[in-house]
Amino acid sequence: MNDCPIFKLTGPTVLFEVERRNVGVNAINNGLRLHEPGNVFGVVGIGPYTIRPDNKFFDIASFLKDIANWCRLFNQHWTDNGFDPTAGGYSGVGAAFPALNEAGIIARGDYYNFINVKLSADGTLQFVGSAAFWNNFVFRFNRVGAAILGFFSQIQEVNRVGDFGGVTDPKHYFIARTLAAGVFTSNWLQEGGAYVGQVLLANMVQDATISSSHPLYQSVDQRVRVSVESHLPMASNVAILDEKETVNRSIAEAYFESKLENQIKFNESGVLESMHMTSAMYAGMVNFIKKSDMTFQWNKLMTAYEIKLFRFQLYIWYRVWNDTTGQWGIQKSKLSIPDEQFWEMTVRFVSDS
């Protein structure tokens, strides 16, 4: 399974990035890319979170760790360089965060905590942002990123006018947090009147969390199943793939099971002490169908006369996102086996006479 990571990618794919919450101006159409407070030419080296074919993930835990590292990089940047929300380009609300050297970081115990990630007991992804984060920043998702991470139903579509780093699609998708009358909302833009597109104050005074709409284990691992197809003389089965009728020549198949086991420990006062998660990882040599399994798939041959040539092909099936339709689809492709590796299958022929 070394060439079968959890994502089916044709190239680098951006899932999300963070932009400025430039309060009080029509900034939604002027660009909100990150820059140093008060200095539009001060480039911030925090790029979008991107997954790449050459950076393979084989389980949810390693993928989540990579997102956590991206969040830590975000916190590290603003700790090393300092952050002043009252300078140009941000909210103008709150005290400044002075830049810290190594000694200052050690004395404080860690970087400033602007944003971090958590995983709930059922596998739901949570981005936890401080008040300073939501007052000064917003998430901008790609549709595929929102679908993979489980935020598709929460993103707010905004039609923008202008050039945003060469992006020609005027539709961008955001998630923000605002505190209004004691209630968290996603409203952050003036929608009517003479100031349409003006960025509103967040008024955040505490941490706020955005949670995926379903467990991460449901959508991140895009592998569906592996199957073996053959040209043996047997009746073809009819299969429906993405609402299209096709022929199924499969003689064996096995599914990727995203099983998640949790061990949660509470003390005598009911306070959470620890939580351990265990899940299966499909990498390297994997036994999908074992000889010890109690069930088999039998396929009746139409004839056994002069069968001399046996051809078998191994396939892997992925869920892939179609950005045009905004839906998941199924894609079947040959499973790639490195030259130094192999796959093995046992076929048994039984006479019914």
C-alpha cells in the first residue's frame, strides 16, 4: 500500500488559509492576504495549508499532526515578530503582543496561542481560536478543503472583485466568528446599505471553536476498497457507479474500514484525565482477505473447457471531489505495486458435480 495514501491527488491541493480581518474598510474587494501589521510590504511567511502527492499520509493521525504543525507555525511567526492589532490592516482592538526572543519564549512557556486544533472523542475536528485570532483573522477554505475537513456546510460564499494573487475565481469561501448580543455568529461582512463588503468588528472576548460537521474519519481517508478483476469466463454483474450502469468483473473485494477505538479516563471527581485513540493504518503489506476468514466470494464459471490463461488485475477505488457538481464521486484505478514489492492471491477451483 506504499503508493496508496489516503488522498487521491493529481497535484498540490490547498485546503485552507488564514486571511486578515481588516475591520472598517471595503477590504473584502481589496485583498486580505496576510502582512505585517501597519506594513503592507511586510510579507508573512505563513502560506496556505497544502497537501501534496509527494507528502503522503496513510492515517488520520499523521494528517492531523501536520495541521497542528501548521497552526504552531502560525503561532510561532507572531510570537517571533510580535503582533499589534491596532496597526494598519487589522481590527484595531486589543493589546499588542510584543515580539519574544528565545529567552522570552522559555520564560513564557510556549508561543502565543492564537490557533490550535483538537480532536473530540468521536473524531470531530476542532479549530480553537483565541479572541485575538477571531478579532483579526478569518479562515478562507477551498471547497475541496471544506469537504475533506467537514466544514462544507459552514462556509460562507463571498463574491469578490479584484485580483487575489492571480486567483480568477471571484467566489471565495470563509468561516469567521463574531460575538453579537452574547451569541457566536459567522457574520463578519456588511451585507446591505452603502457599505456592502465592509468588514465588521468581531467583538470577541474569549476563545471560540469551529467544529467539523462530522467525524474526520468519515471524509479524510478517501480510499474506499480494493478489488480483483478477472477475465475468467463467468457471468458479468451489473454495477451502478455514480449513477451510470457499468460491468463488474470483480471476483474479490475488501473495504478500508475506518474503525476508531477510544479509551477515556476520568478521575473520581469526573474530570477528564486522558484520552487515547486507536485506529487501523493501511500501509506497507496489508492482508485484506485472510484464509482464516469465515466467508468467501464464490464465482461460478460459465465453462471450464480449456482454461489455460489466467489474468487478474488489482484495482483501488477512491472517493474524489468534483468541484463542478460539489459532490463526491468514485474513481477506479489500477493499484500501483512498486517493482520491489508484490501482491499475492490464492484462487481455488471447486467442482459442483
